[in-house]
Amino acid sequence: MDCDPYQPTVNVSLWIRTEEARISMMAGYLPEPLRMMVTNPAISDFTSDGPLPYALRQKFTGWPPPPAAADISLASQTVLVTGATSGVGLEAARQLAQLGPRLLILGARNLSKADEVKRQLEQDTPHIAVQVAKLDLEDLSSVDRFVDGLHASAIHLDLALLNAGFFANDDRMTPDGYSSLFQVNFLSTAYLAFRLLPLLQTTTTAPGASPQGPRLVLVTSEAHAWTTFPVLPEPTENSLPILSSFRQKESLGSADDQYYRAKLFLALIGKELSRRLTTMQMATSVVITTPGFCASNFFPDSVMTRLIQLISARSIQQGGALHVFAATAQGPQMHGAYLRDGKPTRLSKFAEGPQGQILQQRLWAEMEKFLAGRGHLLSSILKPSSPHQSDGSV
């Protein structure tokens, strides 16, 4: 029997699934971040949100240089940097140290690496004090111990740069029962931010306080634009809480999407936090930033990875400078800003749209419950603190 030329002779949906599986298998042999780019669900988005425009921006887009060291001083200030044992975080810590803070605190999982960084920084900038404290974002109890140690020392905190994050193409779970990618890149970082707020607020009345007021810097990623997470305005009886969905492997999705969503959630929480701080007339400013794709050890090292970095990545010095800009640049436009290439811009279309705003409110409500479950009422965190003296030690 002759075939009808107007009828398909193959099962199109089966062919598509087969091709997707073949591409996925082939992509498994590609180094990061090329694999992430090839398999990106937003690959056909040619707006500024898309991965291809993102890749082109890394080399060909300029950004405002950070304030010159001669124009800015962190003297008498206490600065915290997480994720400062390597890569962009280490470079940001170096550049911040050059601005002369009284105390630079490094929150680190690997204390031996952090001690080596401490020695390097104190050798290069002998006029500052550097202290190291254990902080493992895969363990919520470690976050509590870290912050409790800061509170016990009665320090005032002028600047917190929450840079720590990671990517791994696996589905490892933390002892707390969450996806490791989700917990490190969002949950523990957001939890740390909330717990640090009272320490930041005390700075407004402390001797030697920064004239710009205390600042919290949350490091997200342009990858937040490569995912969505539609939710209903109110949870239904049978719906799974947003945070709980990252405790079940069957609902996690790919490692890429876990990372994208974690960075989306962090940006949204930062936006909502900045809005509420403004409403309550609290002095702490919140800045959301991204260093872009930098030639660091964020992805596993290989010859191909190094070649990709040579072609398209920024230097870690440039990435560190963008962190420093987010941490030190002044002006009313900085509070609540999302900085890309060092310039305030909008978050992704999804984040700024109606569904993103619903997600933002749902996330805030869930974080409020999460904090209460760990013994921290949001009403006690979001209020101006009474002044106290500081000896500046941890």
C-alpha cells in the first residue's frame, strides 16, 4: 500500500523523545559549562535573559569600575565574606582587605584552606585583622553555631557578602534532608541572611559605623532567568510546600534546574527583604548581584573548561571587583537593586511578572515558618536593635 505523503510515517513524539535522550547522552560527555549551555531549556531565548546573550556579555559588556581605594575606606568596619577560600569569593576578600576594614571575618567550611587565606591576607595587608570561623552551608546547625558565635562576641557587622555557592551535577542530599544544591545556594544562605540582620542593624548606632549604613549582599546568578516555578497564590490542601519539594528526589528535577531555581529563590527573597526593610525604615541595605561567568574553579577543571574560560569568561579579578562594587557603591538606587555587569537592572521576566511575584510572597511566608521552626521569629528579626558596644572579635 502506498504511503500518504501528507501523513507522517513515524511517531513524531517518540522521535522527539529519542532525540532528546540522544542529545542528553551526548551532552553528558561535554565539560561544564558547555553541557549546561547545550541542554539549557532557555537556549532559544535571545533576549537579555537567555544563555547565549549571557555568554556574549561576559567579554563584550563593560561595567562601572569599583570605587578607587583612595575614594573609599572600610576603616573601623567589620566585614564578613562567605565562600572566600577560592575563586571570586577569595578575590573579593582580597580586594575588600585592601580597603582597610578593622576586622575581616571568613566563614568557611574548610578551615585549613581558610587559615591559609588568612595568612595570605594578613601578609598582604598587615594593617587589618582576619578571623576564621567554621560555616558549613550543608548543615543548618553549622549556620546556627556560626551566627551564635558572632552574637556571643557582641560584634557589630557593617557588611556581609554572602558569596558561598556551588554546582555539581548530582543529586546529593544534606543531613538536613534537602537537595545539597538547593540548601547551599538558597536555603542556608537565606537563613544566614535573616540571622545576620540583627547584627547588621546594631551597626547603625555603633561607633565608627559606615555612613552608608550596614549592607547585606546576596550573590545570585544570571542563571535565575533560565527557569520558572509557577505556584498558586495560596497553597492547596494537597500541594507540597515549596521548600519541602526539595526534600524529595522525585521532585527535584535536574541538577541544572535545582541550581537555577535556588538562585531564583535567593533573588526573590532579597527583593522582598529589601522591600520590607524599606517599609519598616530599617537602615540595612540589601543588594543582589552576580559576577557573571568567571575563570574560577566553580566548574570541574579540564582542558576544555580552561579553553571555554579563555574564550568567554571574565577574570576572577573582574568578578571580585563586581562584588566589591555591590558591597561599597553608595546611593539610594543601590538598596534593593539587582546588579548585572555592575548596573542595576531588572530580574528575569518570570521573576518580575505576576507568577514571580506570587512565588516571592509564597517563599517569604514559607521562610517565616521555617525560621519559627528553628526558634527565630521574624517579628524579632525585622526590628531596629538597641545599641551596644563592640570589641570587634569573634
